Amino acid sequence: MPLNKLSFEHPSSNTLRLKLSGEWQIYAGLPAVEEVISELSSHKDITQLTFDLSEIGAWDSALISFLLHLMRECGHRKIQVIREGLPEGINNLLTLALKEHERTIPSKIKPASFLERAADKFLQLKAGILALVNFLGEIACAFGRFFTGKAYFRRQDFFGIVQRCGADALGLVSLISLLVGIILAFIGAMQLQLFGAQIYIADIVGIGMVRVMGAVMTGIIMSGRTGASFAAELGLMQVNEEIDAYKTLGISPVEFLVMPRVLALMIMLPLLTLYADFMGIVGGFFISTSVLGLNPVEYWHHTQSAVRLSNLWVGLVHGFVFGIIIGVSGCLRGIKCGRSAEALGEATTSAVVTSITSIVVATAVITFICQVLGV
């Protein structure tokens, strides 16, 4: 009696089920792959191959070689191989043995319908929302431990992150804010000159920079600069399995890596927003007095009377919220990064896109709330 047995079943007209039983080892002698190939050739309408290994005993590399040969033959014939019926160990070994282009065998299955694609998108959106809520909960717990003095993270790393988020970004923030102030001054002058009211350029530049534009431009700059940096750092740690090492040692990655980065942005974004407001006003002041011919003293007094303290507080709220958004987006994409170079690039790109989109949405929401409250 043979130690191994090979049999065929046809659950449907286009499906062949391959049932293996017995001992599949080198010394036992294996059935020839040609038997399966002959069965496939005699049924031209077969588009799927499935496996039933429920009665298989001991096996070694001989079984892997048999299945590998068979899967490559199915790939040439455009037959989809369903590997769900294979044990996990066999599946993993086949994945390692197959070449990259052989791992996904083209199938003749009809493309998914619109409803199926819509359902997939909905499930992906649901999974993303649940992951975000769970991540926010972990951050909240980490901040709770921080305020009670129980959080574990390195203080010197935190101060280094603060420097990267603050002092190291001053040059870029200065340049962009100065140019935005100049642009606002020129745009205001184009219309106000028609009425001889050029002095109100001070109102446009002052209120525009302090209330919204300073915070928005700073947030966008920090999204591309710091948010992407955080995503790349944590993503690379995920690829190198350093995140798993922290968990193995009993160290919370959110508490040790994420919380210091989010906290640094929460502190530095409002301060950078104040600096961006000042540089934008300086840019408008320079153009208005040197190019548009306005009186410097009158321009300065007009700016002081136009920009109220409420406008300043609204801008600081924008900066604080943007700091949370950038920190959470960058760290979330980094922590959830896959374990490949391609996944690392996607995580970095996604962090920037998510941050900027969220900043625009948050700006609209805060503006609406301020309008309702009359601030």
C-alpha cells in the first residue's frame, strides 16, 4: 500500500480540488506532477485549483517541491491557485520559494462589482477610523501618565525634538511668512488703491496673518518638514522591528516615542505661529512703506488698532490644534507602517497629505465656530 495518495475532486465545473493524504516524504516516493497536469488538460474549463490536506501525515521538502512545481504549471496555464487549504507552515515555505512575480497568479475571475469596491472602501475607512480612535486613546493614556509623573521617556530626546521642531525651523518659517505678508500687501493694494484707502493694507496684513495665515502657513511648513520626518523615523523603526523590541521589553512605543513628539509640536507650533505673525507683518510693513509709499508711523499705529487680542488668541488656537494634528498624523503613519521600503515611502507621503488636509478642514471648522461665537 503506498505511503501517499493523490486524488481529484470537482466541486464545480471550473474548480479542481487536489486531495493529498498519507506520508509525503522523500523516501516514500511521490506521485508525478504529470498526473495533475493531465487532469488539468482533460478539463479545459478549470480556472481554480484548491487543496485538501486534512488527511496528510508527515511531510518534508518533497511536498514543497511537488506543490511548487504544480503552482508554476498553473501559473503558465492562467489557473488561480487557492492556498487557503494549505497549513500555515507549507504556505510560508511556498511564499519564500516563489519568485515575486509568481506569488500572485493571474486569474480569470471577473473584476469586483461597484458595490463590492464600495464595500471594500467603506471597510477600509472603518478600519482607519478605528485605528485612529485607538491611537488617540493610547496617546491620551500616555499624557495621563505624563501629568502624573509616571511616563517613561528620555528627557534629552524630548529637548532634541523641541529644538528640531522650533529653532531649526525658524529660517524656513521666516522666509515663507515674510513672503506671505508681502503677497497680502500687494493683493490688498490692488483693490484699495481704487478707493484711495491704501492705509487699510495694514488691516488686511495684520488681521490676516495674526488670525489665520500665520498659523496655516506654519502648519503646512511643519507638515512637510517635521510630520514627514516623524513618519519616516517611526516607519524605519517599524521596518527594522525596533517597535516590536520596545514592546518585548515592556516599553510602550506610544509613551516612549509618540508622546514626546506630539508634546513638542503642541508647545512649539503656537510659538512659531507668533513668530510667523510678526514676520508677516514685517513683510507687509516693508512693502507698504518702501514700495507703496505709506507713512511708516501711520501704518504701525493702524496695525496696532486693527489687530485685537481676540485675533491673536484665535491664531494661537489654530497653532495649538495644528500641532496636535501634525504630531498625531506623522506618528500614526509611522507606527502603522508596513515592513518594506515601499511602505515607508507611502507612510511618509500619507503623513504629509493627511496633515495638510486635516489642517485645511480644521481651519474651516475653527473659522465657523468663531463666526458663530462672534469672536
